[in-house]
Amino acid sequence: MARTAIGCEPLVGSLTPSKKREYRVTNKLQEGKRPLYAVVFNFIDSRYFNVFATVGGNRVTVYQCLEGGVIAALQSYVDEDKEESFYTVSWACNVDGIPFLVAGGINGIIRVIDVSNEKLHKSFVGHGDSINEIRTQPLKPSLVVSASKDESVRLWNVQTGICILIFAGAGGHRNEVLSVDFHPSDIYRIASCGMDNTVKIWSMKEFWTYVEKSFTWTDLPSKFPTKYVQFPVFIASVHSNYVDCNRWLGDFILSKSVDNEIVLWEPKMKEQSPGEGTADILQKYPVPECDIWFIKFSCDFHYNAAAIGNREGKIFVWELQSSPPVLIARLICFSLHVKYNPQSVY
Amino acid sequence: MVSRASDSSSKSRQSNDGLGNLTYKLNQLKKQVQAERVVSVKDKIEKNRKKIENDISQLLSTTSRKSVIFAMDNGFGNMPLCKYSGFPQGLGDRDYVNSHEVVLSTSSKLSHVQKIPPYTTWIFLDKNQRMAEDQSVVGRRRIYYDQHGSEALVCSDSEEDIIEPEEEKHEFSDGEDRILWTVFEEHGLGEEVINAVSQFIGIATSEVQDRYSTLKEKYDGKNLKEFEDAGHERGIALEKSLSAALDSFDNLFCRRCLLFDCRLHGCSQTLINPSEKQPYWSEYEDDRKPCSNHCYLQAFSLSLSLSAIITNTEGTLLHCNAEVPGAHSDIMAGERCNSKRVLPVTSEAVDSSEVAIGNENTDTSMQSLGKRKALELNDSVKVFDEIEESLNKKQKKLLPLDVLTASSDGIPRPDTKSGHHVGAINDNELQMTSKNTIKKSVSAKVVSHNNIEHNIMDGAKDVNKEPEMKQSFSKGELPEGVLCSSEWKPIEKELYLKGVEIFGRNSCLIARNLLSGLKTCMEVSTYMRDSSSSMPHKSVAPSSFLEETVKVDTDYAEQEMPARPRLLRRRGRARKLKYSWKSAGHPSIWKRIADGKNQSCKQYTPCGCQSMCGKQCPCLHNGTCCEKYCGCSKSCKNRFRGCHCAKSQCRSRQCPCFAAGRECDPDVCRNCWVSCGDGSLGEPPKRGDGQCGNMRLLLRQQQRILLAKSDVAGWGAFLKNSVSKNDYLGEYTGELISHREADKRGKIYDRANSSFLFDLNDQYVLDAYRKGDKLKFANHSSNPNCFAKVMLVAGDHRVGIFAKEHIEASEELFYDYRYGPDQAPAWARKPEGSKREDSSVSQGRAKKHQSH
């Protein structure tokens, strides 16, 4: 690793828990024997802030948190293909606010489920390989992005079923894309990272007309003039190994590799030359025993805290926006595969 | 001596003291910088926190607004499937958690959807591209994730492959800059100080020193920089030389593809200047229409008008051709007629030729263009005699009219002004079609000729008078033009010389095309005369005189033009290949090869030889032919001369182009042409008989290829319409990568069991993995219906896919990847001898193996 220059040192958080907040297990559920790869609360519709969905194997399940730690299973969906293994799920909705669940996995087919009617809304075929992550644009929840093993990130309109943009090509990822995230306020901006060890920031500002066009498209989705976005606005080499998760924290980016830590850094772009720039590493949030890949972290709605599991089944909850970082809690969980998200705490 | 010794000792003592001090100081500074860093990070986080707060409130409003509107309508109206009781706060044991098994009685089915074969996202290329440097995998650690072992493997390169990372220049942070600056400002640039600082920061002393000097420049030279900036903003730098001004053009423009930023041949190509100059546009040289108010032709309007009249009168009077050139809407056409017709007249009118000859011989100082005019002038004089007689009557009738117009000008120099006038009439007249008007104007002109006649006759008889007259015109009318000639900037001079190269000595075209806004035609003309009079004269026949002077001019230009500065050429991104071809060892990477090629082709790079190529010619050395992009002359012995095949004979090995694995080139081959019209203008028709059949890649005469799930494995390429044997289907495009790069990529591709490498020539391999076209999905078969062939098209090797047999519409396309026998993966090996006989087509078509 390159030495850090004087005056550019990151602030590293201490692993002593502050005990600011107590976390308790309120309930424990187990869905068969298959691992659950994702659990996600609904952040896009305040009516359903207490609803969450899980995916594991070929199953998608919707739960609701009730008073007193009671959890109700609301709905369950099973893919007819037994080989399907969902890796990721995200909440979305159409322009009328009808909630959708968008799930994807090893088959590379994105399933859009209309949960208010309990039926499959659409299936998006197009990705050339498995889908590693799906995220929803919080300001326009009909838009989702998907990160795939086929080295591309794609922007979809879940309502019309249109693939609007493909972020790949000359400046694109050179290996599987593992994670992708929408900027919380800059609607044009996304960040993606993957097995080529880079984090790339993309802008779809110049392509926004196509996004708008996708809402009014009445012809077959396959006839939509899908555009390639070949050049990101910023490429960061913050890590020297797979980057398996990245999230925006305001204008900064949280990302992690297999180096037992989450890194918060600021992308410093050069105005004149797109694609170039430097990353200023501001803070580090250590996570011991977290040196295998495909461990993701997630943040709560207010970006106050991030939770991440590790190899030993421990969960670390970091206060994100304090400087230096403060560890809120270290939780021990005996079941390795069930990932708890402290998102229920708000 | 004594003082000096004491001086040095005191100095060393001082520095020794200083050194301890220095370390302390350095640490102090470091702490300070780090403390400030902590504060700055906190500030940033705090600022960001406020922004996030703002974002969150925005998000909250978007999420909650929805709930207000739709709270009643949508939602999970149904009863939950089941409920799982939790642990009320404080009751549950931390260590023991009772687990509920989720048992769901009902679940909705997600209906089956057909999966598509796996692929990596790729970009369509309609022509090959050279790999961009940042796409290289050479020297990069590549971690490969093994699907089955679930283990991350480092695709380690063998030792020789690991390139020592180049000693990267240390990027100085602001903090380091500050430490450096403060310390050096306080302690001076002593050796100990530098050593201490370099140790402290952990970099070489030289770098510390360099950085200090840059910092010094930065801090001290702030004013200087501003001054420089101001200088830069002054728009086009006319002070620069032409080659400097053209630097970016030379770097970015591809002279082979005729476009900027060529992805195939790259930037910063070696400039090849052809040894043979193109002939300039001599036919435009006697353009009669003045290009502007400042045209030198204004000075020659007398002669011009005369010749114009001849053209017209000639038509009406001599009936040489039935059609009167009065119908000229096109001035150029009229001109050509003019020069053609004048000539026979000259031969007819022998008596006046004496005058012309006299003129020719003596008028050497006159510039060549003027000379031509003068010649025409003489001709016109001859014809004029004839015209005069026949038009005598009309002339008299119309005389008053002309006098009127002439007098309306009211200028004391009637001869020149009427000349102007006639020029103007002449212009108008050219566009007129009615015979009457022609007659009128012709006669009108004849009248005006009477006025000028004297001048002309004088000019013809007394040779010296003509140039004098011209000079007086230019001086009288545009005195500033003469003055300006002394202010020619270097770039303007160079542009002028280029103009002479391109257009010949035609000041109109030079001024309009190269010096627009900088110099007027008149100025160019004056400059031209000045520069040519300063050159040695050769008395030659008028026909060759023009050529001669241009030659002298170009010689002169070559002498004058400084050799292109090397530094300039280096600028821009140099994309030169560092890799030299290794004949040995491309172990077991699967690369497709074209049919009929056991030896790889040689990459062509244009040579810059002047005239003939000798032994040192790089083309000869590489074993390639010289092509049209080489600098050598057309008669170079190493040139590929193209074919002389008669109609559509370029489809067999009888055609030398075809036999050499090349496409015909309309620039080189005699009977192979390209046409874009429909034949209505007399050009050859676009397609059909006589069209060369060996330019199909060049002309992109390809078939529609469809992409669909293969009948064999993965994706497949299919044909939309049926084709016959040897038809061209399309090109296999991709990224051009070096063999070394291909070896590295191949290792990764072979692991994934899907490779799109295609051996192109001794320098390049085509990689269609991320960039290519649909034909990359055509599967392998040992009994295929297509074949791939590398063709040399305009100096570039390209891969064409051709039909091996008649293929029906919507059939899948296969070709033999021709992997080397020991390299081929199991699915591409040829069937065993015994099996070969009974292997039907479908069995023979081996599977394209896919890893998933």
C-alpha cells in the first residue's frame, strides 16, 4: 500500500463501543435452510417504513414489524425456476405510488413484483449474467439501477419496463460490478464498484432526455433507443482488491474492500478533464475479521449509522457522521447467515 | 583564509545546532499539519452532515406526500399470512434467542421466464480500434474468482512478466509543501536540511529540491504567471510558425482515414509527406470573375473583358459551335470554352501572332498569370479586327449609350474606368441568355474596346508598357496593399507558400482559401510578384514557365520551411507500440486464425522514403509492399501496383490483388472504381456490371446478420437473407491488441472458457470481447458454412467472413476457428479419423463452450 502523505491522513474510528445506543434482538425468524442474501426495509414510502423484504434462494418474502417485536409475514413469492438464487432486492414504486419489489440474482432476470396486487408486474431480460445489486432512485422511485456480472450497470424504468441506459464500454468496469448506488440528492449521479478494484462515478445528465422519454414510451420496450454511457465522470482507485459495496454519504462515498474497514472518501474531480481526479480519504471505520468479499453494509434512512457483519457473525454499527467515527455497538449473532439491519431503529 | 575557515566552522556548528532544532521543528510542523487535517476533516463531515440533513428532509417529503394521497387506496390490504411473536423489551435473554421457523402456507408463483445465454456487455464497432492504453491488463494484478472452488485466485504472472512499477513521482500534499517551504525558508537550502526533510517525508532528496524550486516559482512567480496567461489569451498566435500552428492538426488528424482522433491508427502518427506533389488546380487559374473588390483581376479587367467578348462574339460570328457561350450560367464552363476556342483562332489569325511572340519573349518580369492573360489579350486583339468590321454598324448605334455610362463614372481616367465597367458588364452578361442582349452587350463592349484599344495595342507592341500599367493600377488603387506586403507575418508567408503548392500561382484562390481575413487577393498578388521577381529568372516557353516557377517556388519553400521541431511532434499522447514481436512462444492461448494462412501477415506501416525506396526502407525491411500512404514515388519498385483486371475479374486468384489477399483499391487499380451516382451524369453506375467484386470490405457491402440463441451453444450469428458461395457476409471487428496483451487476456478468457481473440497479423490480435460486432458470436465448426479471411484493405488488415457455400436465409453461421491442434480446447478439436466419416454436419459443428 502506498504511504499516506502528511496532511492527508484519514481519521480512524476506535473499536471501543460508545454504548450510545442499545440494540436488542426482538425476534428471530428462520426461512428454511437457504441463506438469505438480502434484507431491505422500505425507504421510499412512509406508509411502509415498517415493512421489509428478504430474498434467499428462489424466494422473496415480505414482512412487517408490529408492536412488541412481533413480525408478521405478509407475502411470499417463489420463482418457478428452482435454480434461481436471488442475490438482491429493492423497493420501488410506479408513478401512482403502488409499491413494487425488484429482485434479481443468478439468472440475470430482474423480477418486478407488484406487491399491492401480489403478482408479477414484469420481468426484465437483458443482463448477460447474474445481478449483484439493485438500488432505487429515492427521488424517482420508478427508476432502478442494477449491477451485474456482465460488467455493466443498467438503468431501468420499472413502470414501463424499459432499459434506459447501459453504463459500460470504453470507460466501464473491467470485471463484475458488485455494487451500485444513487446519489441522495443529485438525481443524475450514480456510483458503482466491482471486481476491477475501482469505484466509478457516472453522470446521466446528458442522457436525461432518454430517462424522461422512458415514462411516456408506449411502443414495445425493446424498441426503446437504449443508450450506452461509456465514460464515467470519475474513477477512483481507493482499494487494491475487489470493492464489494459502495454508498453515497452526502457528496462523499463509503466503500469497502477486503481490508477489514469501510472507507469514507471525497471524490475530488478535475473540472476540465472528466474521468480524472483524486480521492481524499477522510475517515476509516474498522471492521475486524471482514476480509472476505461480498459482505455488504447498509445505512439507515437518515444516514446516521451503518451496520456491517463479519466473518464471525458479529455486527458492527458505526456512527457515520461523527468525526472521528464512533462505534455504536458490537452485536453478537449466532446465526451466520441472517443479516440484521438496524434500519428498524429510527 | 582564516576568516573563511572560521566562517565554515561557525556554519557547521550552526547547522549542527540547527539539525536538532530542525527535527524538532519538523515534528512540530507535522503535528500542526495533522491537527489542521483533523479539523478540516471534521469541518468537511459537518458540512456534509448539513447537506445530508437537507437531502433527508427532501426525501421525507417525497415519501410522505405519497402516503397522504394514497394511504387509503393501495397497500397490503390482505391479512398477514402469519404472525411471529417477538420478545418484548427487557424480557428476552440476550444470549438465547428463540427462533421461529417461517412456514408459509401460500406463496405466489413467479412464472418461468426464458433465460438468455450469458455474455459480457459489449460495444458495437463498425471498424477496428486500437486498444487504449488504460485498457491493458499487462502488468496488472488480476484476481480471478473461481466459480467452483469459491476461492479468489490471483492470476499471477510469471516473474518476467511482473513489470517493476515505474518509479512514480511523489505527489506532494499541501501539508508536505508547507513543511518543505517553511523549513527551507527558515533554515536555508543546506545539504543537511535537505537530507533531514527528505528523510522526514520519505522521498529522494532530488525530488525535495525539485519541489522546492517549483514551489518557489509558484509563490514568487505569481505575477509572472498572470502575465503569461494574458499572453496566451490573444487568440490565434500569428507569430507562431505554420508548423507550430498545425501541430495539433498533425497530431490528431489521421491522413489515412481522413478524420480526427482516429481510433484505428491513433494520434501522433509519423508524418509522411509524399515525394510527389499533387498537380494544382491549373484550370481554375484563369478565373475571370474578380473574387472581391480587392482582387488583382480588377487590374486586369481590360484584358479579361476582351477575352470574354471574344468568346461571345466568336460564337455568334464565327459559328464555330452552334451554341453560344452566352448561355453560361456556369462561369467555369465558359472559361474552358474560352481557352479552347481562342486557340484555334490564334492559329487562324497568323498575321497577328507576331505581336504575341514579341510579347512572350520580352515580358519575363511579368508574372505568369498575367502572362496568360496577356496572351489572351493578344488573341482577342486578333479577333477583334474581324469583329470590328462585322459589328461596325451596331457599334455606331450603341456608341452613345456607352459613352453615357462611361461618363456617368465621371472619372478622369477613362481607360481604366471603362475597363472596370466592361468587367462588370461582362459578369452580368455571362448570365444572360437572350441572344439580343448578348449582341447588345457585345457591341457595347466593342465600343468600349475602342476606348481601350489604344492601350491594348500599345501594350502589345510595346512590351514594357503592360507591366507598367499593371503596376500603376495596383499602386494607384490599393496603395495600402503594397505597404502591407512588408508586414507579412511568418505564418502568412508559410500559408502563402502552401497556397502556391495547392492552387498554383492563383492569388484569388490563395487569398480566399488560406489567407481569408488576413490578406486580400491584391496583396497576395503583389507579394507573389515581389517574391517571384526576387527569384532567378528562366526564360522559357510560356507553357512551361508556369510550372517552372512553381517548382522554383516549392524548392524555395522547402528550403525556407524549418525542419519540424521534434519537440512539437512529441506532444500529444504518443501511442506507439513498445512491444516487438516475439517469434517464440504463444503457449496455449486460443486465437482464431483465418483460412489459408499458415503464416501471419505483416503489419504495414507507411514509409517516409523520398522518391525511390532503398535498402533502408522500413517497408522493404518488414517485408511489406509500399502503399499509397508511403512517401515514396509512385514508381517505387516496392509499390503494390494494383490490378489491371477487366470487368469483374477481380473475384479469382487471377487478379493479383485477390491473390495477394488484398482488396482492390480504386486509387491504385486501373479498372476498379467506386461510384456513388446513378449514372445520370455520365459516371459509371453504382452497382452491376463492371463493378469490381473485390472491394466489399472497403465498401461495406455486407449482409444483415442476426443475433439469436444458437442451436449449438450460447449465442449464435444468423443470416437474414440467403447468399451464394463466396459472398461477403461481414467483418469481424474488435480491439487491436498486441500479442503480448493477447497472451495475458487469453489466460483470463481461457479460464472463463470464452475467447474472442483473432490472430490478425504479426503485430496485432483482434479482441472482440468487449468491443466488436455480431459476427463475434458465430460459432466454431469443423464443418462450417463460412470462412474467415484476413484482407489488406487500404493498408489495414481486416477480417472478412465469407460464405463457403450457398446459405439459406436465417441459417446459423459457423466457421472454423482453426485453433492450433495443441492449443484447441476439447470442443474445437477435430473429430478422430474414424469418426470423421460419419460426422454429419450437426455433429461436426462443435459446441462453443460456455462456462456457465
